[in-house]
Amino acid sequence: MPLSSIAPILVTGGSQRLGLAIAQFLNSDKFAPRYMDLEYQDIQRQVNPRVIVTYRHKKPAVEALIAQGIVAIKADFATDAGISDFIKEVKEHTPQLGGIIHNASDWDKETPNADLAKLFTNMMQVHASAPYQINLACKGMLIAGADIIHMTDFVQDRGSSKHIAYAASKAALHNLTLSFASLLAPGVKVNSIAPSLLMFNENDDESYKQKALSKSVLGICPGAQEAVNAVAFIFKSTFLTGQVIHLNGGRNIK
Ligand SMILES: NC(=O)C1=CN([C@@H]2O[C@H](COP(=O)(O)OP(=O)(O)OC[C@H]3O[C@@H](n4cnc5c(N)ncnc54)[C@H](OP(=O)(O)O)[C@@H]3O)[C@@H](O)[C@H]2O)C=CC1
Ligand SMILES: Nc1nc2c(c(=O)[nH]1)N=C([C@H](O)[C@@H](O)CO)CN2
């Protein structure tokens, strides 16, 4: 295995919750890329960075990631300038990538006084245009055996009456999975993870929680480890591309 197989994995939106758990896992000794034999896993463990994250707000969790050797790049994907500045910066940090996990997301919704044009543009920008531009700009940096993972949502297939633009933008991201899986084969696999409820938010009240739990047949809120497990599975697989891992507790059969 050539030394050129050593390449960091990029996780967007790595400052909290699922993105943070995924970045911590990829930076840990629990993660071993399938294209790397044991000797090179040892080398990879000594190479910094193994993971690059993006963040908008520099919370203590970002400082902790930096202290662990992770590179953290401040990036806001709401504008084209934010996306292109980020692409330029990531290229200054590394000539190659072992994978990209498009996790950054803004779960915005239609409210009575919302600027709907702005909302729709922002959702498409963060969830579809940013992954689209980053994948195309960085495709030459992806090593053979790399993975791209798009974090989509259960609502990509079903829509959502309360998060209409968000759902449409996740559907667009799902479609990008299909195009990029075809474009980048056979060297790079491209898949989606489509969760429904994995983590509650801090301000969710008891009645919201009960209603959300009742939507799936398994009736639990499993936490970030479920997303980490799916990421690990995708990185291990040699035959999965253009697919969706539906992490929804059987919400589709309720
Ligand atoms: N949690 C769940 O139950 C579910 C999650 N998902 C999907 O899984 C992924 C992770 O979910 P979760 O951890 O809950 O997400 P969060 O909403 O908690 O975090 C998303 C991250 O995206 C970053 N972000 C938001 N807007 C922008 C922007 N304009 N530019 C750059 N970064 C941005 C935030 O950065 P910062 O914090 O620095 O501002 C944040 O760290 C998302 O794609 C989400 O849609 C889907 C279904 C269910
Ligand atoms: N970026 C985010 N997307 C989503 C979140 C979130 O907190 N941030 N949360 C959900 C919910 O868990 C939902 O699936 C159930 O209430 C969906 N997307």
C-alpha cells in the first residue's frame, strides 16, 4: 500500500452532535480505512490531520477537536463566496482526501413571516449546492478507495409539510448521490445516510418528543452512535455505491 493512500477525511458541520461524533470516530483508533493494511494504519495514526472539519461557530468542542490534531476550517456554505473560500482553504491544507462527509445542515422551516425566496435559496445552497461544488472541485483529490457520504433525511422521499424547502433540498442531495456515484466509480463510492429522528434538540418538549418517537415502529431516539455505525459500514464496504442507508426505525412502515 503506497504512502499516497494516507489522506484526511473531511466532515462538514463537525462542531456538534452527529458531525462531531463522526469526526471523533474517524480520528480514533476504532476507525481503519479498508484500503489500508495494518502497517499503514499505524502510519496513518501518526499523520496529522486524519480529519478536517468545518464549523461556523467556534464552540469548545471545536477547540477540543483541534487539540486532538484535527484541522478545523471556518466555513459558511450559505453563499457561493463561502463555498469557494472553503474549497481554496481545504486545498491549502491537503493535496488529497480519503473521503468527504457532507453533514452540514440548517433545519430551517417555513414560518408566517419568513422570506420564502431566501429560505429556499439557503436550503438549496447549504444542502445541495455546497456538496455539488465541493465534490466537483475536490474530485481530483480523492484517493482510490475514498468515500463520499451525503447526510440526507427520511423526508427526502416523503416531503415535510413543516420543512418544505429543507425536504426539497435533501431530495436534491439524494439525487446528487446517484450522479456522483456514477461519475466517480470505480475509484470512489458515493452513498447517502437518510436518518429520521436520531437526536432530540435541547429545547424539544415532552409532547414533541412523544409525538416524534411514535412516528417509527421501533419508537426510540437512538443517538449519534447510529450515524457513526452507518459511516463505519460504508467505509468498510467494497460494493456499496449509489445507495441510501435508511436510519429511520421503520418509520416508513408505520
Ligand atoms: N439529528 C437528527 O435526528 C437528524 C439529522 N439529520 C441530518 O444529519 C445531519 C446531522 O444532524 P445534526 O447533528 O442534528 O445537525 P445539527 O443541526 O445539529 O448541526 C449541523 C451542523 O451544520 C453546520 N451548519 C449549519 N448551517 C451551516 C452553513 N450555512 N454553513 C456551514 N455549516 C453549517 C452547523 O455549524 P455550527 O454549529 O458551527 O453553526 C452544525 O454544526 C444533518 O445533515 C441533518 O439534516 C437528518 C434527520 C434527523
Ligand atoms: N440539521 C438538522 N437536521 C435535522 C434535525 C436537526 O436537529 N438538525 N433534526 C431532525 C429531527 O430529528 C426530525 O427528524 C425529527 O424531529 C431532522 N433534521
